[in-house]
Amino acid sequence: MKYDLIIKGGQVVFRDDVRHVDIAIKNGKISAIAEMIEDTATDIINAEGQYVMPGMIDTHVHICEPGRTEWEGFVTGTKALAAGGTTSYVDMPLNALPATVNRGALRSKLEAATGKNYVDYALYGGLVPSNLENLAELSDEGVVAFKCFMSTCGSDVPDDFVNVDDYTLYAGMKKLAELGHMLSIHAENALITDRLGEEMVKQGKITATDYVASRPIFTEVEAVKRALFLAKETGCKLHFVHISTEEAVEEITKARNEGQDVTVESCPHYFTITTAQFEEIGPVAKCSPPLRNEEEQEKLWNKLIEGKIDMLTSDHSPCPPEMKHSDTNNIFEVWGGITGCQNNVDLMFDEAVLKRNVPVTDFVRMIATNPAERFNMPAKGEIAIAKDADIILVDANQSYVVKKEDLYYRHQHSPYIGREIQCRVTKTFVRGHLVFDLAQGIVGQPVGQFVTHHAKETAMV
């Protein structure tokens, strides 16, 4: 057979092992895997000395188009994803305008996305107090999951996203359980964190450390426990986003062991930046939940090593530089979101696989296999015959320093600038199309396609 592409000689990461094999690709799919495949292909890639892995599926990305394209658009955002080794992503229902909370808004989002994505994409629908009657139509339109905030969010801008109250959370869970959909939750106690923040500012406590103190660990844990209780009552499937604390992970693990259908993600910044480093780096490292101290970070690492964290995601939440500035140096005034999706794979491969000896198969499950299964992308997430040829090459023998000029974001700021990383993504393929090459940069035109949910969702075990 004449193949479109053969990737030869790499250390290929499968579900349970790593093998030195060749991969052949035809019509965007993985067509053959063998120790030696004859060189009958249009293109041949020599991957000797590199890991060959399924591309990351980043299930937590904020592309702000339409409405706030000046923050981040599909073109710039997905160039950064591709350069970082991500081959598919799920777009959050905020921070675009209008928020993706009804059919019209979703169709506006899809229209804006057409022809601009360098990687494949799926969409979240939002759960807000005003759209309980719109959940079914969002499901019909193909969203892969729903998202809500238990912490305060939104603005006075029309059509912006807002957080749920407890009734909306309960009623939304009931409806989503009927629809067979999963609800992803930003879990922090809104009333307590808001009041603690107000008190800090009144007292003139406006540093990064003060901000972290205004969102203590128990406010995350309490919200997680409340959501788990309501989900148990309603039968709703849950996914907790960007969990930052060991205790919250343990509560989720306990609920899963007791039979609840629940998963958990965390993000690179919670494993690589501490509160003290946040003080040094400044506003570009502000996020919520906040970055924790070194002791708590090490506890979170233990949970990852134990296999209790299902997925790694970026929570890429970009904004213009002026939104990261305060004339009074008041950290509470600046935008809370980290621009970071270009350094998901390399940063965490370095920190987890190279520095802490996390098996590379476990790493691949967290960035690709588990997200594909949980978010119903059956053609993606692993290197196997008939799967989409979403493949990345990672060289563990290269190191580099993150530089502003190498970032593809619309606004080139990131808390990782200046950081040395001991590995490098060298190529990214989306359904067999080369979209990023270390020597060439972004390659070709956007090839990303919309991925919709499937009727029968299989819970991840």
C-alpha cells in the first residue's frame, strides 16, 4: 500500500507500553503499526531518539472569539496549541460574547471558528441561571459537555457569562442527568471568597499573597463537597476543573470510590508555580483557584503520582496586557487568568516524566486518552489502528528557554517566560497534516474540524 506518511524509528507511547515501531498514516487515520514498514509513502519522518505520542486534548481552553477577539482569537490561540503539542481542544462557554448558553450563541461561535482552527475543536455549553430551558438545544447542537461557575464570574456587559446559584446548580444537574450530559464545575465558595477579598482590600492587603489568602483551601473543598452531594441526589455526571488542593482531590476520589461518576483535572501552573513565585512573577500568574504554597503543591504532586488526577489541562485564559496591570499595584484589580497553552506538554513532560519518573504511559493517559474517553472523542486519544493520526513528537534531549518572541498568543505574556524546559515538541500532526514543525513553525493553512458529541457517552473507569 502507498501511505501518505510514515513516522519511523520513534519510541511510540501506547496505552500500556512504549515500543520502537513505525506508524503509517493514510487518509488522516493510523493505517499500520509495525516494527518495520516499507518506505512506500509520500512523506517519511525520521523520529529516531524521540517519543511519538498522541497529541494532547486540552479540554479547558478559552478562545474569546467572537466578541472579544482582541483577547485571543481562533487563529492565534490554535497556533499556540499546535506549537505546544495539542491536536484537539474543548472551548469554554466564556469569555467570548455572547457566552455560549443558547443555540444562537453557539452558532455564532461556530461561524466565527470556521476556517480558522489549526487543530480540531469541540465546544462546551454553559449552565447559567437564565438558560435552564436552553440545555437541550445546546445538546442537540453537539456540545460535548456543560460548564458552570460556583465562584463569582461575569461582568455588566450584556450576554456575558455569570455564575450559578444553588438552585440553578441543582436544577441544571437534574436536566443534564436526563440528557446524559456531564457538568464541569469551577468549584469555589462565592460568598466566602468575595467577602474575604473585600476585607483584604479594605485593610490595604493587596499583594499576591493576600489574594491567595482570600481564597483559602477550604473554600474549594466546601464547593466540591456541595456539588458532589447535589450530583448524588440528581445522578448527574461531574468533572471538576483546575483543582488546586490535595483535600479536594481526595473528596472527589472518595465519591468515585462510592460509585459517583466523577473525574478531576488540574493544570500545569498548580504544579510549577508557588505562591512565593507568584509574588515574584506578578499579575501574569494570577488565576483562580489561586496558586498554592510549596507544601500544598507537593501534596498535589503526590495525588498526580498516585494516579488520582485524571487529566491535565491548560485553563488557557488570555487577556490584553493592560488587563494585567494596576496603577495601585492592587492584585485584586487585575484579570485572573493564565496564558499558558503553548507549554502544556513540554513543561509537564519535563516536570512529571523526566524529573519525577511518572511513567510516560500515565502522562499520555492524562493528556490524551482520558480526555478523549471522558469527552466522547472516540477517534482520538491514543495511537491505535483506525484512530485519527493526531500525533506529536517530543525530544527529551533538547532543552530551551521560553521566550516572548516564540509565543503564538495574540498577546505574548506568560508566567513561563524565562523558564528553562528540558524537552521540546518538535512536530505536531492533526489527522496526518503537519501543522507545526520546530524548524518551520506553523505549517500550512488551518485544518481543524468541529468535533460533536456522540449519542452514547461512555463513562471513564
